[in-house]
Amino acid sequence: MRKTLRFIKREYLAAVKTKGFIIMLILMPVLMGGSGIAMYLLQGQVDTKDKRVVILDRSGIVAEMILKAAEERNAAAVFDKETGKKIQPAYVFEKATPDAADPQAQRLELSDRIRKGELHAFLEIGPNVLHPKDDQSTFQIKYHAKNAAIDNIRNWLNNIINPFLRRIRLSEEGIAESKANEIMTWIQVDAMGLVSLDQETGAIKEARKTGEAEAILVPVVLFFLMFMLVMMGAMPLLQSTMEEKTQRIAEVLMGSLKPHQFMAGKVLGGLLVSLTGALVYVAGGAFFMGRIGLTDLIPFHVIPWFFTFLILEIVMVGSILAAFGSACNDPKDAQNLTFPAMFPVFFPMFVFMPVLTEPTSAFATWLSMFPLFTPMLMIIRKAAPGGIPAWQPWVGLVEVLLFTVFIVWVGGRIFRVGILMQGGPPKLSNMIKWAFRG
Amino acid sequence: MNVVEIENVTKTFGSVKAVDELSLNVPKGCIYGFIGPNGSGKTTTLRMIMNIFYPDSGTIRTFGEEMKGTSTDRIGYLPEERGMYKKMKVRDLLQFYGELKSGRKVDKDVDYWLERLELSDWGNKKIETLSKGMGQKVQFISTIVAKPELIILDEPFTGLDPVNVEVIKDAVLDLRSNGSTVIFSTHDMNVAEKMCDFIFMIFKGQKVLDGTLDSIQEKYGSDTLRIRTEGGRSTLDNLEGVDKITDFGKLQELRIQPGFDHQKTLKEIMSRTQVYSFELATPTLYDIFLRIAGPEAKEQAHA
């Protein structure tokens, strides 16, 4: 035990006492959440150049409304009220007379103007948009632009043209404007949590309104955090074991350590590295959430499960990696074995979306009961709003526990032989032989 | 008392028999030299003593006990290829290896040995910055810093300049004086002759020599005529009763056939040239090594 502890200490210090560890601690979340953060930071970076759009209104009723709405929008949204700085592009619409004789020639001419950069887009409004019937081509509204599908102006037009036309239709039916407002009122379907019983007072607690953050952010953050921590603590074991073997350090260590002490020292050293990272992230995250008043979002009921499954995941994956590392003789061997060794971590990455959206489906349930994937998938299911039956994490835990014991045993036996076996690339058949025949 | 007792040990790797029915006893407090050509089984034998390899058959007892599954804390081992964490600092590495083996703080011992081997200034440098010779000395300290009772050194003098060879030799002799038993393998016959109480030679996995230098030389008898003449090597051709002539430039060694009268040889040489000096001697360990493992032995085997 003393020897194992001393070796764990070396492994732990060798990992955390480096600048690389500190940099990784900071960079990992940045890299993992990089795209999200970049999107958030770049949200304000919009092109403020005015957008000129030509309207070909064949209905004769819509263009004026658009001009007026654009004017109101430009007055309200283009300049920052406090600083006076331009923060949005102005929408500059101009009416043009549709060419009835040769509409295609007119479309081409307008398209060429867009290509030259003189215009941003042109809008064609069909003659029968107010009373759409029969020939669909007569009541279409077409927005032509270089990137029309993801153009903000198209969305803006959608949101003003349809209510406008509906109001006219209602008015034509003799419905008063006040009544029309009521008819037009859009009511959003709110996402709500489940009603529960307060254990202390016995009263029924109101369901909480669940935001997207709670529904997606919390499970996703926990899931990716576990992934990151496995990468931090377990992943380096493959390389470092291979190096210890090829640089003959293993031979010296085996003069003082037994193979199982050697492997335990490596795996538990890696575990401590991961737990250090976990503590930093969980404590830092909780502190940050507290500061911005989102303590409600911290899933306190999931955190003990997170740490339990994290520990088992690192021991399980770490043992596989150390065993594989002991069978390698050069970096190329280690590279080839990285993917199979990390499969228990990579596979959940491929399926996390369906598991997150339907955490109680048979697919999610059965996959999360497969011990190799249990730690990562069970945590995502447990953290998802609505939860899962209480027995499932417990059954998963027992399975993973037993499986981890088995993996550590197999890994230890492979390690014992592999660490001193020189020459030849690692073969699965050899490893199976070492594991079961010694 | 024997510190190591090897009995009929065989170890095979695939179709190669690395060690074949080997038996050997290493008494306490001696220096035992393992010699033999490359690939003859020296390192395999040392690794089996260390319990890194298990023999296929036979038994190995260290300190009177079979070691399978037991601790090797009483043994310090310097492997043939150096095994050190390149990113660790010298002092940290020595403390780590020492504590791992002894279970106690070894700071003072580390300081003592660093000073003795003139490495004090390098204590806070990383292993990767050391030269080959310095690395070798650090590895040597890591082997002995925990004060093991049995010290196994696989090629300890490789990569060292003559000054450092002397430093390590002195250290080894001191360790023996303080009660440790030392086994080391070497290709340097000169070192083996001068340092070892016992010499063991292994060839093709089998023991071919084992005993004190005197007893080994005695076995071969005084069959070597070491001679200095005016005419040198060119005057010694076609001498009756001479098996082999080894030319050292100013000096030649003549191996006399068993039973042949060396006086007759000497008279014949004196008739050809002026003899400055001569000595009837036992063969050197180097010569014995070559007789067993050199080209001459191969020729005899083919004949």
C-alpha cells in the first residue's frame, strides 16, 4: 500500500505540477464550449451596412405597409439609444413597378444589381396574396437574395406581412379591430417541469417553468465535463505506460513494485488528476452560477452521481488504457490502440442527442445499462428534466461496479505480461491470452 | 551463506533457450562477475534473480527464499538500458526510487551520493539535460541509495570515461566492504579480473566458467609464454608445440600445447632472435573468454 501511495503521488505530481496541466485546465472548457462561446461573443458582430431591397408588389396593398414598418423599425432599432452608435443595418425598401410584359428580364436585371452589390435583395409579391386560391403562382411571396434562406430580412418580412394580411381579411369579414386583436393573439406553449410534493410541508409544489438552459445545458455540461475529465486523467495513461515500458523505466520500477501496484498507481494517479479537474470545474461552476443568480440551475441531486460515475469511468477506462499501453512498443502502436481504448467514451458522444431528447426511451435505457457506456449516458439521463426511474442509476451503478472490477482484473493480467514483453505490435489475441492464461 | 541460489533453471523465449539448466550460488558479501558474449543469457539470468522473469523450470532462492510473489526490496537493480523519467529532476527521481524501495526518506543518502559522484550541481536539473555518463551515474545512485543488501548491476560501466569507471568501481568496492553482495555483468575482462571475487561465464545459455579467477586460470594451467624479443612477431612463425600466437606489438603471447615442454620452445626462439624478457603465465580472463566464445571456439566446433 505504501509503495502504491508513493507511486500515486509521483504520477499525480508529475501530471499536475506542469504548466501544461494548468493550461489544459483553462483551455479544455474553452475548446469544448468554443463554438458556443464564439457564437455568443460574435452575436453582436453584425454588418451594419444598410440593406436595400426592391419590392415588386403585384397586389398593390403590401408595399406601402412594408415601407412604413421599415421606417418604424429603422427609427427604433438601428441606433443605440444611449451611445448613438449604429448597431443594426437600416432596411431601405423601394417600390418598383413590376414589368408585366417581360417579368423574367426584370428579375434578371434586379439579380444582376444584387450581384454587383447595388442591392441586397428584391421581393416579389403575388397579385392574390390577400385571397389566395386556385393558381398558387398568383399568391406567392418570393424573396430573392444571395443567401435568402438564412436572411434576417426574410424572417422580418414573414412576421409583418402575414399578420397584416390576416387583419385585412378579418376586417373584410366585418370584424372590429379590437376583436381582430384578440383573434390574432398568439399564445406560446410553455415548457414546464413536473409538479411535486414538498417533503417538509407536505404541500404540492408548483411546477417550475423549464428553460432550454435547464433542459439541455445542465445534462450536456455534465456529459461533456465527464468526457473532458476522462481525457484529462485517463487518456494520458496509454502514452505514459508505453513510454515507461519503452524507456525501461518499467523494468526499474518492477524491482520495487509488483505489476498490480504499478497499474494501480497509474490508474489512481490519473483518477486524482481527474478529480482535481472535477473539483475545480464543479466548484468554479457553482461559484459562477451563484454570482449570476442561477443557483437554481445547479443540479445538486445529480452531483454525487456524477462523481460516483466519474470515478468508476476513470478506473474502468484507465485500466483498459494502461493495459493497452503495456502492450505497445512504440508511439504508432499507441496511436492505433487509442480509438478502441477510448470507445467507451467516444460512443456515448455519438448517441448523446437522442438520449438527451428521449431519456426514458428503450434505446436510451438499454444503452445506458451497458456497463461500458453507463457512466456517461446514465449521467445525461439522470440530469435531463423529468428524470428517470430511481432504480435505474442504482442498477447501472452495480453493473458498472462489477464490470470495473472485471476490467481491472483483466487489465492487471495483461499489464503484468505486457509491460515486460518486448518486440512485435500488440495483438488482440495475445492480450486475450495474457488475460486468461497469464 | 548464499545470497542467491540458482538450481537447474531453464528459461525459453519461443524457440530460443536463453538459459539452460543453470545452477549457481552467490555467497554473501562477495562481488560476483557475470561475463559472456552478447545474447548469451546474462541479462535473462539477472532478470530472473530480480523476479522480473519467472524461470520455466528450476528454482531461484534469494536470501534463502523463493521469491515468487514476494518483495524484492532487499535488491537494488541497475538494468542494462537506463530507465529514468526524463522530465524529473535528478534529486526528485533519486528520492522517488529510494523511497519506493526503502519506504523511508532518503534525502541524506541522496545528497551523500550526489556529492560523492560529483553530481551535486546537477541535483535540480532534469534528467533529460544529463550526458550519457552522468545519466549512468544517476542510475547507479538510484540503484544503491536505498542501501539494498544485494546489488545487481547489468553493464554498470557502459558509457563511462576511465575516471568515472574508477569512481563507480570504488563505490562498488565500498558497498561490498559495508556488507552488500554485488553481482554485475560486464564485457570488460580487465574490470572483472580486478574486481570480482568470483567469475561466472555463461555461453549459449549454459554455464561454462564458475569460480575464483585463480581457480579458473588454474584449470587452464600455466600454458602461456609471454615473451619480448628483438625480432618481434615475425620471428615466431612455425614454432613446434605452439597452438596460437597473440601479438600485442612489443609483446607476444604464445599458447603452448598441453604436455609440450615450454623450455624447448624457448630454446628455439633464442636460436632465432635475442630474447629480452619472458614469463610463463596463466591465461588472462580475456584469453579464456576468447577460447570459449571467440572465432577459435567456433572453428573447433565446426571441425
